[in-house]
Amino acid sequence: MEVRRTVPVKLDVGSDDASLLRETVDEFLWAANYVVDHAWQGEYKTTSKAQLQRVSFVWLCCGFDRPPSRDAVDRFLTDLEQVVDDVFDHLVEQAARRGLLDLTYCIDSTDVRAMPADPDASKCYDPTDDEYYYGYGCTIVSTGQKIPIAAEFTESKQAPEETAMRVTRDALAVEKPIWMVGDSAYDTLDWHDHLLAAGVVPVAPYNARNTDDPKDIEYRVEDRIEEHGEDVQLKQSTLDRTYNRRTGVERTNESVKDCGLGRGCARGRVHARAQVFLALCLRLVVAITNYERGDNPGSTVITV
């Protein structure tokens, strides 16, 4: 004999109360899904009750007596999208004024994971981890102690060449560095020639798979430098040492993910982009605040 432990109970409520009940249920599901999404990070799952309660504590610290509804968050992200680029540019300018930039810029792309309910996200391939994920991408130029100075939201982690060129131009408009470092994905003639014409040395590994007649070089710049200057030589050790600094942008990506870039809770491309740039802005705010307080700008936390 089958035993049924759940008994359905039909609620008899008026039309006005029914709409309020539905709103309450929607807000509860939104809050519950947010905490579950926070707890579920890839293969790692947060099971500590104290850590999950801390997520709700954040809302209280921000002046909310309960998590904002999904509609309220959507309205906030819609308004934020109108100004977030200007806010980001202003914070980058403030970081530059405080001397937080150095003479080596690094460019890289990272994944932006989205919720399965996001209708604008798509299945993307991550060549670094050799896996597929659902979401978007972001191309970032960083420098100094994990300071993002230019970025662009993309449909996937593998950004097209025109995106790399646009982000590179944006970075050079802030301040001109000496070096610009990227991985083999940036082994393109246009990218190298644009940087060399601007007086910046690009350092990206030569990708022999791009040609049927590979050159005997380690970095593309070894071949292109002859087109832009006479009697100019770059030591292999100098290029190797400079390229090793590319890990700086990877650390920047991780620090920005700590600020909310890692897994988006927004739905739709516009809102997802706003959340990505909000994370970039928060990373700059943390760096500038730590600098002003005499602490390490590279730290991802503010000690109170």
C-alpha cells in the first residue's frame, strides 16, 4: 500500500490576497535560489550554515530587511547600465592618478557563468579548461596590483579580434605602457602592428599553427619589430621575463570574480553586462580604498 506523506491543500484566498501571496512566493523563491546559487560553485558546494547565513547578512548590512525582489534587482541593473561605463572610466582615472598603474599591461579573456534561466546566454567553450559552460565572456586589460583598466563584455570567452583591438585601444588611452602581454590567442598582425606603431612592445607567443611556413621565433614581435625600426633588438631573456608577468591578468580575473564576476545572477545580456562592470568597479574601489588607507592595493578585501 502506497503511503502519501504530502497532502495538497487548496488555499481559498481573494483575488487581491492571491496576488500578494504570489509575490511573496516569488520573492521567497528568488531569495532561496540566490543562496543555493551562491552555495553551488562548480564542483565545490558550500554546506556551512553559517556561511550561507552570511549571504543573507549582506542584505541586512545594506539596509534591507529582506533580499530585494528580482524585479527590484532588474530595475537597478537597468538603471546601472546607463552609467556603469562612465563610473568604470572615472575609477580607472582615479587609480591612474594615484600611480597604481605600471608599465606592463596584460590582456586576457575570462568566462562569465550565467544562470540556466538566462535566455540570452549560450553554451560556450573554454579552451583553457577544455570544457563547455553556459554564459558569456569578458576581455580584460589589467596592470599593477590587479588593476583592471579596460574591459569588454563578450558573447563567449573566445572573443573576436576586433574586441581585442578595441579593448587595447581603450587601455592605451588611459596611459601608454612599455609592454603589452597576451597569450598565443593574440598572435595577430594587426594587434602587433597597432601596438608597435604606438610605441608599445607587444609580447605574445608565436603560434606556428597559423601558417604553413612557420618562422624560427618564439614571439611574433621578433619578426614584426623589423618592420617598425632599424637596428632594434630584443633579448630573448627580456621577452621571456616580460611574458611571465602575464599571470598578473589571471590574478586580476580571479580578484574581479571575488567581486561578483564569477557567476552572474542577472538575467539577460544587458543586465549581465551591468553586473560584470559592477564587479570591475568594485575591484577598483577596493584597490583605491586600500591605497588611501596605506594598505596593500592588491588585496581583495578591505580590513575594517
